[in-house]
Amino acid sequence: MPIDARSGQPPGQLSVSIDADVLREINRLRIVAPLVSNTAHDINNALQTIGGSAELLGLQSEIGPVGTRRIQAIATQAGRISTMLDLLLSFARPGGTERQNVDLADLVEKAVALRAFALNRARIALTVERVGGLPPVAAIDRGRILQVFLNLLLNAEAALAKRPDATIHVRIDRSAQDCSVVFTDNGPGMSTEGSARLSSADAIHELGADLSGIGLWVSARIAEQHGGRLEVVDAPATGASLRLSLPAGA
């Protein structure tokens, strides 16, 4: 087997210094992921039963207006939780191997919905701007594109921690060549080291044992897998602005 002279590893393999605690955490997450998926399916099935039963009870005239309102509240909340579980499963579900056309705006909405509670709790105002009609983009796995959007949201949230008047603006647009989604926050901005990690596939060697910055590095590699790019663009004032660009689908 040939060996890369720089890393001492077989071609295509990355040598990263990771301590035992990080390896244990990675192993734990690999175990937890399928457990979460199976549990979410079971909970979703139970919620469907609860919601359906509540709707049937709401049709009973002898319950009265107060009871009817309470039953409607149960059905509404059961439906809301079921929707959130569907969003979670759409991310956890493994993708296929063939490219498929996906709607970027729909995936942005899903990412925002999954982070809505955390954003509200952190008092971060988020706006989404969609410019004109967008063609779909061809994705190997729509879950990977959703993963990029979640990473970009998490990166912006971390930059805005405890910042007053924190805002995130998401702009979905297209050019003559591709479709793009730009995440802009009004935080302290991105360091030169952070920007460099996006453009270099080898920069994972510089992440350190805690793998801080792994989300943006992975997102940049996902963009490359889809024939696109993730890059830092000039923010209008203070803060950071990152743009995911992907070629339009067929």
C-alpha cells in the first residue's frame, strides 16, 4: 500500500491528533445516533395515536366548550411535536448514493426550525430573505446540505453568545452560475485561522484535540463534494458572513 510522504498515512486518510476523551465522545455519538432515530420513530407513532384520539374526543358534544378547547390544545401540541420529530429524522436519516434535486429554501427552513428554540432562548433575531425564484440544486444527500446549514447556524450562535441585539440574516439567492445561501451575523467576526480552514482540506491537522472549528471544516468539504464552495465574504459592518454556493440542478 502506498504511503503519503507528508502524513505517513495511506492516501486519502488524514492523520489527526485526537485524545482518548474525544474518541470516546465520537464513539458515544455513533451509538446515540441510531438510538435517537429509533426512539423518534416510536414517539412519533405514539403522538399520531394521541392526536387522532384527541380529534375524535373533540367531536363529542357532551364534553363542553372548556373540554373541547383542552382537547384541541392536546391535538395541536401533539402535531407540533410530531413535526419537530419529522425534521429531526430528516437530518438523521442516511442518504442514498445518487444525486437528487433539493430545494435550498426548504432546507434552510428546516434548519431554522430545528434551531428555533435555541435561537429564541439566546434572544437571537433571525431573518430569512429569499430573492426571486430558485432552481433546485443537485445533492448527493439532502441531509448533508442540511448539516451545512445547521453548522453555519451553530457557528453564528456561538459568535453571538450573550451579545445584545444579536442578529442572523440568511439570504437565499442565485447568480448566472449557481445558487447561494449567505449566513451573516453581527458578532466579532471570523479569525484569519478560521477563514483559512475553509479553503484547505489539510487544515484539519490544525484543529487541535478538541476539534473546535470542525463544523465549518466539514461544511466546506461537503460543499466541495457537491461541486460548490463555502467561503467567507465581506460582512456589511462588524460580524461574519459565510456563503455556500452550489451549482443548479437539472
